[in-house]
Amino acid sequence: MDKNDSIPDKFPSSTESLGISSSDNNVNSSVRPKLSWNLLNSRRFIVTILGMFGFMNVYALRASLSVAIVAMTAKRNHILENGTVIQIQEFTWNSEQQGIVLSSFFWGYICTQILGGLLATKYGGNTVFGIGIAASSVFMIVSPWAAKQGLFYLVAIRILIGLFEGVTYPGIQEVYANWAPRYERTAISSIVHTGSQLGIFVSFLLSGIFADNFGWESIFYVFGGFGVVWYALWIYFVKRNPASDPRISLEEKNYIESNLDSSGVHRIPWISIITSKAMIALLVTNMSETLSFYIFLTQTPTYLNDVLKSDLGTTGIISAAPYLIYMLVAAGVGVSSDYLRSRNILTTQQVRKTMIASGFLICAVLILVMVNLDDPVGICACLILTISLNALTKITYLCNPLDFAPDYSSVVMGISNTFGGISGLVAPLMAGYIVKTGTQDEWKTVFYTAVGFCVLGTVAFTAFGQGSIQSWAKINSQQRQMTSEVFEITQT
């Protein structure tokens, strides 16, 4: 059993994490004040919801281009003054050039992951997360202008968007470290990260409609503008930690601070981090999940157009559907994981390994079935289930840095996402290189590769994944325990 999992049951149930008070007589009130705060007045609820909308924008900026590029390169009938009908194509990019455009985001994305972790540790995750999204949104707004100047300009803008979005995942880890109580950790992070799927859902659903009715440029203006508005709300409401939030109640502040694993900023043990088997397991899992996921994220609209011959509007709706279900699955993963851990039914390590292996293997089987079907209904059903059940894996590994290195979680996530970003870069390039004519055999090669990485991720995390604070991080855990004991004495 993990060291952390042997702690007595003194943390809130899943209903309490949603703002419902409890009358549990076994609760030690000196450690967890009996809260009776209104859900909407909870500061960590506000942090969670705004974090969710932040990630909604992060992924809308990524995913919308996958639909926009179909509209940008489509051949359209144009009637000349003499009545002659000709086909025109605004952007004559071939499949390889489109792969470059779709992957260029990751050229910047992989460069700022570790930097984002360091900046978050020094200046606060709330600041880094907010600025990353705000700057990306501004560059999104100028993307139509860049595209009309030439391929080079659009690629440059996508690299800049990637550079600023690269700090968001490390930044949010530092926010969790300061705002997410131990046994609400998975639930809070799962809600926040459902925002990414909400962003994909909304962008796939609406991008085709925007392109058909208002021109492809509107896709960039709408999602970029949303990010600017979000940033204004984020900097007003979200502070670095409970102690710096003037609107938080004393009860909630004491509750959060007494149930955190992080103990502050410390010298970063780089060698210990990069040589840890927990880090290696996380890194391989991240790479495997990102490659398979981004094949779906960037290639689904094109795949549906090639194989099912769907029009742009229908493609957007079919592409969006899986991400709505994903959000429901993610919520279930968060609540069930925290329940199993807090009740000592399973250890943290057992929960993490079970969720990650289940997600990978189920998705691998569904992909194999999908690419060997000719029935459109069957293909869509497998597609929806594959993407939605990916939540089992992704939500789980995003929480893992807080399990084994809470004080260094932003740096750990930065390192992990650097390599994950490489997979995201490779995915559209690989698809663009393999898929020349859009045949189902070409797409099979792409998706079989995704299956291979699902198996690799399963093996790596099952063998090396960890769920408890590692030895090189235990000094800070001991300091945190001393702080908690002092808090208990003062409250008594």
C-alpha cells in the first residue's frame, strides 16, 4: 500500500468535493473543518471551472485548424461572367504541405514545456497558464492574414501558438499543487481537462458551420476572441494560492492548505527526476497516448472525408461527437479514482495502472475493428468509443506527477510533455506522408501504428508506473508533514 494511502479517512467524499457538507462523525475537524460553503462561492470551484474553459480554448485553437484546412484547400465551383463554371482552390497545398501546417504547432510546443515548468515554479502557475492562452489567442486571430501571405507565414504563426501553449500544461500542474486537496485531486483535474475535449467538441461541431456560412476566416476570429475574453476573467478571479486570494473563506483556505502534498519551491533534483522509473513510465505513456490521440485529433476530418465521403458540415458533427462522451467518461474517471483511493479500496498505484492499461487496450481493440470495417455506422461507432474511452488513460497520467513528485509536478509535466509533443509533431507528418490517395489501406497503416503505441504505453506504465512520493521527493514530503502537524496543533 502506498504511504499516502494509509492515511485515515479524513477527507471529503465525492459529494463533499462538490460543495455538499457532511455530518460524518469520523472526520477529524482539526484537519478538515466541517465545511458548509455554497458551491458557487467556493474558490477552488471557480479555479476549476475557469481552468476547464481555459483548456477548452487551448484545444479549440489546435483542433479547429483540422477542419479549417479542409475548407481552405477545398475546390469550389466558380461561375465566370460568360457562364463558364470553373473550379478554384484558394490554397493549393498537397497532403505533405498540409501535414507540415498541422504539425508546425508542435515545433513550438515542445520547446517551452520545461521552461513553462520553471516559470510556473517561480512566478506561479496561474500567471504562466493565463499568459500562455492569451498570447496563443492573439496569434490565432492574425492567422488568416498570415495564411494569405503564404505557407511560411502560417507555419510561423502556428509555431508561435505552440510556443505559448507549451507552458499551459506545466502551468496548470502548479495550480493543482496549490489548489487541489489530496483526495479531490483526480476529480478537480478531470473536470479541468474535460475542457480540452469540450474545446475539440465545440471546434469540430462549429468550425464547419462557420466555414460554410461565414468563411473559413471566422473560425480563427471566433476562437481567438474567446481566449482573449477568458484571460480577462482568469487574471481577475484566479490567484496563485489560497493564501493570496482575498475572497476565500478562512475555512476553505485552512482545509485546502492542510490537505496538500506540495510544500513549496525547492531546488530541483534534475538527475533524480530524469532517471526515475516513475518519470520514464510517465514519459512513455505520454508519448504513446499523444501520438495515438493526435492521429485522431488532426486526421479524423480528413479520414471521414476520404473513407465516408462526408461533406464538411457532417464531418464536423461526426468528428465532434466522441468528445462529448469523453467528457462524461472523464468525470467518471475522476470521481471513481478518488473514491477508490480515499476509501483504501485500491492504492493510488493500483488505480493509476488499472485506468491507464484499460484505456490503452480497449482503444487498441476498437481501432483494429474500425479500420477493418466498411460499414459507415460501425466505423463511426468505433471512432466515438475509441476517442471517448481514451479519457481513462489521459486523465490518469495527467494526475500522476502529483502522485510521485508533488513539489516538482510542473517540471515533471514539462519534461513529459516535451516528449509527448514530439509525438504530436510526428502524427500529422506521418499521416501526410503515408496517406497519398486517401485509400482505406493507407489509413490502416496509420491506425495500426497508433495501436502499436497503445500497447507500448500499457507495458511501460504497468511495469514502471508509480503512485506514491518517490525517495528523491520525500524530504519535501516530510517538511509538508511537519507543517500539517503544526496546523493541527494550532487548530486544536
